[in-house]
Amino acid sequence: MAQYRNAAQLYQKNSVQTASPAKIILMLYDGAIKFCHMAQVAIDEKNIEKANLNIQKAQKIIVQLRVSLDTKYPVSQEFDKVYDYIYRRLVEANMKKDNEILEEALKHIKTMRETWIEVMKKTHSM
């Protein structure tokens, strides 16, 4: 079993190391979505520690998305505002362990992901 886990970790590491910058952004969105889903389950199960851990992981991803913005494009200011809002909602969801607030943040993350996919298609980055 450990052998399969090591192989999966190696594959994942290689996927990130060989991915284009656009694909890495997409992976970050996917990670944030995954961690939000995990946090929602943890909240439902009243597992406060697991919920906290996964929401914090999603928050770190949002921070990374914010710092990766290329400010030479005017749209980056709009993205930054959305990331700021998502981050604040994640913090609030974490403080209150509130799935409704978390779902709202998740909806925005998914919308941003869909927007990013459209950007990738238009710039042939997929």
C-alpha cells in the first residue's frame, strides 16, 4: 500500500513541476475547492479541528492566487477584490464553522475557476 501512495505522490509532484503557470493556477483552484468540500464534511461531522485545517488550506491557496496576480493587467484589480472577499468569507466561515458562508465562498471559487478556464481557452494555455 505504501508503494502505491509513494507512486501517487511522485506523480502528483511531477505533474506540478511540469505544469504551465496557467495549469498551476487551475490546480490551485481545484485544491481550494477540494479543501472547502472537506471542511464542509468536517463541519457536518462536528469535527472542528479538521474543518479548521481544511479552511486554512483553502485560505492559503487564495492568498497564493492573490500574490500570483500579474498587476500589469487591469483585470487583476478585479480578481484581487474577489480574492479578498473570498478570503474574508473563508475566515468568517472558519470562525463560525458555518457551512452556508463556506458554500458562498466555494461558489465564488468555482466561478473564478470557470473564468480561468475560459481565459486558458482564449490564450491557448490548455
